[in-house]
Amino acid sequence: MTTFANLDLIEPLRRAVAHEGYEIPTPIQAQSIPLLLEGRDVLGCAQTGTGKTAAFALPMLQHLVGTPAPRGKKIIRALVLSPTRELAAQIDESFGAYGRYLQVPHTVIFGGVNQSGQVKILRRGVEVLVATPGRLLDLMGQGIIDLGRVELFVLDEADRMLDMGFIHDIKRVLRVLPPRRQNLLFSATMPRSIADLASSFLNNPAWVEVTPNVKTVDQIEQRVMFVARADKRRLLAELLHSPEVERVLVFTRTKHGANRLVKQLDRAGIRGAAIHGNKSQSARRKALEGFRNGSNPVLVATDLAARGIDVEGISHVFNFDLPNEPETYVHRIGRTGRAGMTGIAISFCDETEGEYLRDIEKLIGQTIPVARDHAYECPQAEPPPLSQSRGSRSPRRRPPPPPRRSPRPRRPPRSSGPQRPAKPGSQGSANRTPAAGTSPSSDAESQPRHRRRRRPRRRPPQTD
């Protein structure tokens, strides 16, 4: 069995890992750390929660300690790009935890907050910089950040980066990095766009893949409730008033839906907060802190904003909207039932989400039990059983659009009967086909030509 002692890590790093309570590396750590210690570029396919932060943070710290830095002020030697503020902050905290016995200065920068505090730390000098693309390019444009001596570059959550439209920002960063460096790219999925991006800057990379564990944790009790779309809010409020519900994470599909749900729950007497990409950093930090200390027992989040949230003691996870990707379901409900504790995951399924439910059941290899003991049961929302559903996943991932209004019927053409003769000089007679034996030119010349008479311009009266 592979342990951290077998991975050729230096003693301070092994001590820091033991301080965090880790003994056996995860599969992504066991595969990536030896390759990165050899100086290889790595292309990894792994999801959030597989331990990939330690997979690149530990060898990066060992490289920075073992390679002498230039004398004088500390310069940026390692850069980690992350798509969201929460994930970037969590990565920076990991560098602090793993480097507690090393003298490697590090910091994190992201938008949504005043830059003065971040700039002050950067001017003192750091060796590891964790950043989101927007704030990084902003400070680069101000001449505050210099990436000309970066030795290690990590692109984390590359698929989310592209989903958020950061591809051009990534290319701008790559253009200013030195050509000789070690690179690492991690992505939960590997579509063609990610492969093309990886081939543009990775040098003969080693391929590391960790098959996601799609089997859900046994300690998580799963249920599905079939409910009409209009009754979801009332059903959620009724369930949240139950005494066994302590700390709840609710997932919605859209940012607007998260805001609206928090307002509706507040009117029902339930304290909560929303967290998503449109919230300022101070609002997101306040929502997370309230969720941790219990002042806001309900946190409503979108999938992207929830990345990087690590809160213990979540008793329930509610899928207010079923995810359109089945892998996201496993990631959502994994927020509860951690560290041997039990948890409950309840999903609402309306009449437009039946295919999403069956795709989830195909992925996890089991049928989610149905809870019918509620007042908002909607039989029309229940899809056909898994055995009767289509064998392949449907390419459509969104609810069907509302039917369009039928177009207005056109007026039928006039019948070919006797027509009223057109007035001479009218447009109809001018466009009419000339009679036999006459040429179009002679017919046009015979028509009177009407010219618009110019109106004489009135001159102003002359004065002496």
C-alpha cells in the first residue's frame, strides 16, 4: 500500500500532511506526485474532491524549497489559476497548511474586493500566487504583477474555465509566461476544447486519469419527491420546518432562482442566504460565515459557486432543481455524509426533469427511492421506469421550450375572375402586361409623365 512516506516527499511536507490527518494518498495524489517530482508536465482528469490540490501543491512546494531562488525580493515562481473565488481561497489555504513548516510566502487574489490589501502583500513579495483570471489580468495591466520568472504553472478546473468564457484570458496569461516551465492542467471532463488547449502549452505531458467514483456514499439516504414546479417552494418550506433539519444546502440551477428562493423562504420565516457568481466577495464571505456558525442554517447555491465550499455538519442537501448533468448530482450530495457521518439528500423532480432523474439513476446504478408522504404529490411528474426509458442518454439537457403560437393564416389569393379595369395612369395599369402587338417601350412612352413641380422658395422681405 502506498503511503506519503513512499512518495519521496521531504520531511517537513510529510509532517504537515500528518498534521492534517492524512496517511494514505488518494489515487490522483499517488499518480501525480511522482511525475511532478520528476519535472514532467501532467494532464489530469479528476473531479473536485479527489484530493488534486495536494497532488500539485506538495510537489510544487518541494520544488520551490529545493531550487534556489534569486536573491533579493521574493518573486512569483508558481502560478495557480482557478475559476472561482471560493476555490482559489481554498487552494491558498491548502498551500498554507502543507507549507506550515516551510518558509514559502503565498497569497491569493480575486475580484469583488478592494485590491489595496492584495497589492500590499504582492509588493512585499510572494513565491506562490493563486488567482482568478480577471483580477490577475487587471493587476498585470497596472504593472503590479510580473510573471516573467514563473517556473510552475497550474490550470485548475479547466472545463469550468472554458464554460465561464475564460479561454481568451487564459491565452493572454500564457503569452506572458516564460517558455521554460513545468505545467499542470486538471479538468473534470476532457472534451475536444480542453485537449486543444492542453496541446497548446503542455510539453509531452503524462496522462493521469482517476475514474470518478459514481457510487454514492452508503451513509447518505437518498429520496426523490415528484412535485409540480409551482409547488416546489411550498414543499421545501414545509420540509425545512422539520426539527431534524439542522444545516441545509439547497442547489438551484440559476442565480436568479437562488435569489428568488431566498426571498420566498424569508417570507416563510426561514433564514437563509444565497451564494453565486453575481454576489460580491464580501456578500459571499458573509453568507459562508453565517452558514458555518449557524446564523443562516440554509445556504442556497448554484453549482459553480458551491465549488470550494467545505463546511462540516451539513445534515441535508436539497436538489431544488435537478442537475442537467448526472455527475453533478454525485458531487452535490457528497457535501453531506462526510467523515463517517450520516446525511440525507432529497431531490425535487417536476414534470420537465424526468429525463434528468433517469440519467442520474443510470449513472449511480440504482433507483432512488420515492417519498410520497407529502401533500404536493404530482403523479404527472413521474417519468417511466428506468427499464422502459431510452437506452441512451438524451442529448437534450434543458427543459423543452414553451410551444410557439401558430402563425397567422395567409389570405388566399384572388380568384382568376373578371377584374376591375385599372384607372389610366395608375400603378396597376403601368405594371400590366401590354397587349399583343405592342412593345413595352411604346406602351411606356404613351403614358403621360408626371413630374413634381418645385415650389418657389420664398425670399425674406428686404429692409432698408
